[in-house]
Amino acid sequence: MFDICLAVAILGMLAVVAARFDRMATRQDTGSVIVNDGDTVTLNGERIRLIGMDAPEYMQICNKGGVDYPCGRQAREVLVRLIAGRSVTCEGSKRDRYSRLLAVCRAGGVDLNRAMVEQGWAVAYGDYTDAERMARDRRAGIWTGTFEQPSDWRASHRKNAEPVNHTGGWFLDWLREILRF
């Protein structure tokens, strides 16, 4: 009897996993976007988080030469200029814990994720470490002065800061996405 129950449970779980694979497929959307901040856009009604980088939060303040400035707002404005009214294509397959699609977005052939890091208005967050190194060496964007890492700023200003991506975290994200209803 135990073996039969175990077999039914395993088959049921496999059915759930198989049914959820359609949500795990890579999605690609194209259209005009609303730029929420330096690393989040809304495309066709869906919030999308630019993966592999982390821009200052919209309300975040940085310092350059002893003077505070709104680096979060400036990061948003840089992303707006990079898009320049063009159609944006975003492609991704994972979601974060806020249900935002994690994607690489392009406008006019420009990889927006990489461009934000290269121009110094985002830090590498799992990808684009070469671009961050170049921006830091050129003292571009936020690297011209001092700033708090966006993840640290969120942690000190909100209770629901985004989690740091630890090794093996991808498995938990995958499992959470499979079981999400």
C-alpha cells in the first residue's frame, strides 16, 4: 500500500512539474516601455527586471565631491535616454520573488543591461563584471564619487530587500517557479 501511495505521489508531482514547464519557457516581448527606475521597466503591462545588474534605487542619494545628488533618478534618466523612444525587446525565462520577469532587454540593437553597467549607472549583479571594471576605471556614472551598493541601500531603507544570489539559489528559484500557481 505504501508503494502505491508513493508512486501516485511521485506521478502527481511529475504531472505538476510537466504542467508548469510552459511557464519556464523563454519569453520574448517587444513594445514600448515605461521606465520605472534604472533596472526595471514595464513592457506590455508586465514589470521586467533587467538581469545581471543592479542600479541605484529611484530615491537613492549618492555623493560626488562632498555634494549629494539623486543618483537613482539619474540612473533612470540614463535608461530613458538609452531607449530614446525606440521599441524594446526583452527576453528571459526566470522570475524574481516579486514575480518580475528577469530579462535582457535591447533597444535599437543596444543591450540595455550591459550599457547601464558600462556607463557606470549600475553595478554588476552576477553578470557584466568586465563592464563594471571598465566603468570603475573610467570613474563613470556613480563611480565618480561614493555610493552605497543598491542592495545595501534597499536593506537599510526597506524590510523587503532583494536576496543576494547565492550558489544553488537557482534551484530554489526554479522549484518556486514550478510550484507557483
